[in-house]
Amino acid sequence: MSASQGRLLGAEGTRVNLRFLNSLPDLVPDPNYVQASTYVQRAHLYSLRCAAEEKCLASTAYTPEATDYDVRVLLRFPQRVKNQGAADFLPHRPRHAWEWHSCHQHYHSMDEFSHYDLLDAATGKKVAEGHKASFCLEDSTCDFGNLKRYACTSHTQGLSPGCYDTYNADIDCQWIDITDVQPGNYVLKVHVNPKYIVLESDFTNNVVRCNIHYTGRYVSTTNCKIVQS
């Protein structure tokens, strides 16, 4: 029995019907896409107001002492996620329960599509974290022979088999706030469908880890690869 099937055992320990297992979505993040374009940006807090509303900054950005002219340091990186399964990946919330965010002019159809952590390379301790709600779950591009069927609208969001949902590094919240992180060696962890709320045929390919070397001004990213956790 594979590790992915082991995740999907029934309450009594019985094996899930393989026909059911093979009719599920399967999200896989692209490690090369993350590695290719990771960089550090410095931005004044006044330019990050929408992101601040969506809690995309570290806690020190929300203290009474914080001012609009404070500079935040952001570890930015892109993400591309493919649905290589046999079924659509759909938001777990029904459409009437999606949340409208007026600042960014989009709907949140899931509480959390991806979770981002920065870990100390030596100890594995979390030193910073970020999150990104699935504000635009859609078919950005598709493999040859697969048609786009979902777009970022108030009526339909999802990810079709053979298609990719792509988030460029320059969009809001596509980052980890590392303002309070010291120079050193770290691990960037990108986890899609992190709470396993939407059932997939394989949960062992949902995590990308990358080695990060942060100088205090710049960052180098190496050895990005898919891991089980």
C-alpha cells in the first residue's frame, strides 16, 4: 500500500476503493518555479495596507508603534500548482459562503490554499510564516489537449485536471515577512492544501522545500524539491 493510500484508509482501517481513489484531484507544486524567482523586497508599510488587512505581515507590523513609513522586508517567491489528478480541485466552501475582500476586489473561496513557513536550517524551528488564501483559484494555463474551465470570478473557481494555477511573485501576500529574521541559512516550506480539507488521491507530493541563504540584503535559493512533509 502506498503512502498516499495510507492517508485515505477508512475509519475501520479498510482500504479505500481504488476506483474512488483514482477519481480525485492531485495537487503538485512546481519546485523549479519557486527556485527560479525568489527575491527580497523592502516596502513601506503604507504600500502594504491591503496585505495588512488580510493579515499577510508579521505581528510586529500590527503593533501600536508601527507607522506607515516603517519598512517591511519580504521574501517573495512565485508558485505554480498543477492538478495532475483525475478530477477537478474545487473549493471546500459553497459559493454563498465565499468572503468578499473589497481592498483587493476578490473573493476568498478557501480559508487557506497554501501555507508558507521559513524554518531554521539547523534546528527546524519556525522563524517566520506567511499564508495565502485562494483568492483566485483558476486555470491559469493548461497542458496541450486540456481546456481552461475555471476563472477568478464570484461564480466559479477551481483547478481542472492537466491545468496550472500560477501566482507570480509580485502579487500581494505571495511572500513571507522576514523583517525580524536575522541573516543565516533557512528552509522555505511551501505546502498546498495544507489542512487536507479537500480530498486528494495523493497528499505526499504537496510540499516543496528549498534551501535559503539570507545575507540580510539578498537571498539565494537552492535545492528546491518535493518532499512528503
